[in-house]
Amino acid sequence: MDGGALAQFLPLILIFAIMYFLLIRPQQKKVKQHQAMVEAVRRGDQIITQGGLIGKVVKVKDDNEVEVELAENVKVRVVKSTIANVISKTEPAN
């Protein structure tokens, strides 16, 4: 009887394993890459926010916020997690 019970659960186990490797694991990897990119943002980087605004980082305020210049003398505070992409990175100071 134990073999029959295992045979019934085997398809469920296989479906979960396939979902893990095809859906869950790649999504976790993408989230880690985004967090690393956001943590590496520094002054002078050009970014795109999730709202579609393109600007230049003027100041990294604290762990969760940056100040972005959208146009000349137009600065906004942006939560770091809403940064969608970093277009151009500044060279590190030597």
C-alpha cells in the first residue's frame, strides 16, 4: 500500500519540482540582481524609474532614498526600490 501512496504523490512532487526550477528560482535570481543593482546606485548614475522618468542621481540620501535631477533645477526624491534600470554608470573614484 505504501508504494501506491507514493505513486499517487509522485506527479505532484514532479509538478512542484518543475515549477520551482522554471518559475520560482529564476524569479528569485532576478530579484537578487535588481537589489544588487539598486544598492550599487551612486551619484552621477543615470536611471529610469518604474514610472518611466529618466534622470541623474544627484545625491544618495540614505539606505532607501535617492535624489534625482530630472531637468535643470528640477530635483525629486525617489525610493530606491522604484528604480527600474541604470542606463549609465559613473566610473568609480580612484
